[in-house]
Amino acid sequence: MIDDECGRQLPALTVFSLSIRYMKEDLEKTCENQVVGLKPDDIHWVLTVPAIWNDSAKQFMRMAAEQAGISTDKLSVALEPEAASLYCRHLPVMCDGESSLLTFQTGKKYLVLDAGGGTIDITVHEVCAGGNLKEIHRASGGDWGGTKIDGSFMNFLGHIAGNTAMQRFKDENMEDFIELLRDFEIKKRNIDSVSKTKVTIKVPSSLFDLVQEKLHSSGYENQVNLTGTGNKVRLDADLMRSFFTTTLTQIITHTSDLLEKPDCVGVEAILMVGGFSESKLLQEIVKMMFSQLKIIVPPEAGLAVLKGAVIYGHCPTAITERISKYTYGVATSVKFNEKIHPSSKRLVLDDGSIICEDVFDIIVKEGDRLVVGVAHKERSYKPIDESQKTIEFPVFISRDRNANFVTDLGCKHVGTLAIPLAGRGTDRSVTVRMLFGGTEIIVECVEQATSRIRRLKIDFLT
């Protein structure tokens, strides 16, 4: 469930699927007028998500798209900083040519700072032969996006007018509230680090009267001026900049820490994309704090992800390598070995055999290079029961590269892999290959008896 601005709840899947359906149908109507003979099945859709999102969030978005009427075989999921990076590799980003990603030759490294409304998404890419890209450090970031600035501004108004009054304002005057946020968005992007000019924001009359009444007792009377003509609030530039302080500190601190990682040695540039990257203050702070690097901000940075997603849809293998964010494995059992297995994991089966349970069977480790299209740890499995119809593996993740048991501290159950079985008997061997290099994990299963190949996906929402 998710809340709207007034605290009313709806299922998240409903909200996301209706949003996607609206965009889908809007595009289809536009295409009917502009492209002769185009059918819905001719369109392949690309849905972008933050790179820091986990596997269950990606699966949720795919479910929302399917509920919106997009067939799963006509849908790709792209990671937002990767999409933006692809877009900027295809275009001369700066007119002088010196700070264009096109000038980056094979082996050059750069950091992608995708500053959106909700999240800050950071990846580090290296240029490969042929112009393709590979990720050299796992995606990281946090919820330090532009909406945090909006939140600070609203908290400021709430401090003056009162939180109860602010909630009533949103409940009763939603259109005015949205208009206030739109005006603040424009001013937010234009404030810089040196301006002394007061920032003027138009406040709806339904809220202006409350601010006017309580300003003298708020403690802000020396930083805020009111003009009755047009119901405008004028804020000191320093007060406006204070709304950014926490968010900018988090972004700069995280980026600084990241650039000190061994994998990131040699990074030559920071590519700033996403709507929040159009903020002059964010641009200036990044340029000041990382003056030794080239700072590249493409025109219309907020559209870089959208345009890059189109390129990704045409060329999904343009990102040739990624880095595993976690150690992935499945829970399994092996023959008990008293020399290496603890007695607490010893289990005697009905047939008298002794096994060690809860073993973390590692498939890939955190930090491993994941090449697109290359399988990891091909394994063969057999059913325990003769009449078994599926082999089910609980899938676990960990930050420990050498996790031993799925019960170890930090191990987390994230999903289930169900492998279908044909026939009867315990000799029905199935070979499992997992491909982790793409934006989503794909599982290939081969039945040894029939050589039948199935492509499966791990269910991360069970």
C-alpha cells in the first residue's frame, strides 16, 4: 500500500500499473496519427528503474507493466544511469568537444551521477573496445533526490503555518498545492551558490493568509518578506540554500567515498544526468568539490534517461559487463561431513542417509564481474522424491563473499526458483544455468533425459 499526499491509501500495483497504462495508451494514440500501419505488437517497451533497486522491485515493475497490458516478451527493463550513459556516449555532450564522452577512448573510466526526483543512483563505467560500456563498481546511492528539497520547503512552511494547517491546505486545495510545488521546482533549479537575490515564490491565498498571520512568531521574520500583491513570499537566498544542505552533504560524501574505492581509481569525469542534475546549486557544488575531474552535464539532463532507454531497447548488449551487488546462492543439502559441518546442521533422512542442511550454495559473489549472456555455476540437481513435480530452491543473498549457511548473520531469503520436472523417479537430472549479467536474472534449465530447455525467472515476490 502507498499513501497519496493526503494520507489515503491504494495498492502500489494499482497506482503503478495505471500510470504505465496511461503512458502506453497515450503513445499508441500518438502513433496512430503519425505512423501508418503500426500495430501494438510492433512496439517493444522499455521500462527504466533505478540501478540501486533490488530484484523484487524490478519484478514488481514488470508485473505492473503486464497488468497495464504490456506483454512480458515485449518488455525490457533498463537501469537508469546505464541508459543515460548510453545516450551521452552517442552524442557530443558539450559544444567545445573537450568534455564529451565521445572523446573517452577504450579503458577510460567515468562516474554516472543520476540525480532524479526520488533517488540518487551512482554507477561507474569503463569504455570497452567498440564503444560498449562495462560497469566496474556496483550501483549505489540512496533516497537523496530532488523531492527531499521539496520536503524541506514544505517543513519550513509547516513550521510557520502549522502542520495541521498545512495538511488541511493539501486536503482542501490540492490543485493549489501542486501549483505551489511547480513554482518551487523552477526556483529550486535556478538558485546557485553565490546569489544574494531573494527568491520569490507565489503562495496560494488559502495558505498565504496563514503564513502572514504567524510569520512574526515563527523565528523567520528576518529571512522572509511577504508581498500582498500576488500573495508572494520572498525568501533570503541563504534560507533557500539551507533546504539543500542535508541532501547535498549526502551526495558529496557518498561520491567522495566511492571515488576512493580501488575499482574507481582513474575515474576522469562525472556525468550528471536526471532532473535534479539541472539544479545550478548541485552542479556548482559538484564542480567545486571534484575540481580535478571533468564535470559533464548534457543539455536537458532530465531527458537523458528517457532517450538512452530508446537506445538500450535497440541495443540491449551495449552494456557488456556488470558487477554483482550481492552474493547470490540457493539453500541446498549435501552429504554430511563431520570434519567440516557443525552438528547442528546434521539431519538423518528416512532412508538412513545423513545430510547437512541449510548449506549456502554460492552462485555468484558480491563484486564478481558478470558478463552479459555468460552463465554462472552450471549445476545438476536431482529430486529426492520419485513423484516430485518440481525442485524448489529458496534463493538467498548476502554481503559476505564466503557465506557458508543460509542461516548465517546477514543472509536474507529473497525469492524462490521452481524447476519443473517431467516423469517419475529420482534419476531425473536437471542442469541449471543462471545468467546474472543482464538487468534481470535469467535461469536456463535443461532436462538431461529429453534435452528440453526452459527459460525461467526467479520469483522474488514470494
